[in-house]
Amino acid sequence: MRLDKYLWALRYFKTRNIASEACKKGQIRVNDQIAKPSREVYPMDKLIIRKNQINFQCTVLDIPSSRLGAKLVDMYRKDTTPLEALEQHKVAALAQEHYRKSGTGRPTKKERRDLSDYAQENEENIDWE
């Protein structure tokens, strides 16, 4: 089976085109060699897939006939990705979230009006003497 079709069938990529582009960019390695999308995949090949700044590692156990359901994927591959790589991704996501929470940014029009009203009320109550 072609490498891009295998990656698509095992749900590493949403489409074969995306899997093919990843191969062309050199993000997929088979047995520690950069592989083209048309390379044939055989059982016991070791794959390294760079996706979302994580190097996923797996060993091909069998070749599926077509795209699989998510529950059946582990019958055709053995995931050997180190836990440190997955933990590092989680830590990076938390660090990014720390700097800027989702939904925070410029105030909405209503919030701007409320801020303006609040500032005017406090300005009137200030005794300048």
C-alpha cells in the first residue's frame, strides 16, 4: 500500500492530499529515511510522523484494505511514541494558554460603554480640592 494511503487509512491525516503534502515536505520517515508519498509500506516498517510539532512513532503490523474506524486502528499499527513527546506538547499548550486566555482581547461594544459610564461616574465624584 502507498505510504500516503496508509497514513490516511490509519487516520493520521484527514485526507490523502494532506498526507501526500506531509511526505513531500519531509515530515514522514520510513525506517529512518525520508519517504515519498508513493513509497510502499510493508509490515514491520518503522514510521516517524511529524505532526503538530510531535514526532509520532509507530510500527506497521498489517496493511488495511481501506480506511479504518478509529477503534480498529491499533490492529494495524503499534504506537511507540515516547510519553515525553506527548507531555511536552501538553506543557507547550498550557504555556500558550497562560499568556493569552481564549476569548480575552479587545472589549466588546457593551463592555466599552460600561467602562465609559464607570469612568464618567468616578470623574464626577472626585474632589479636586
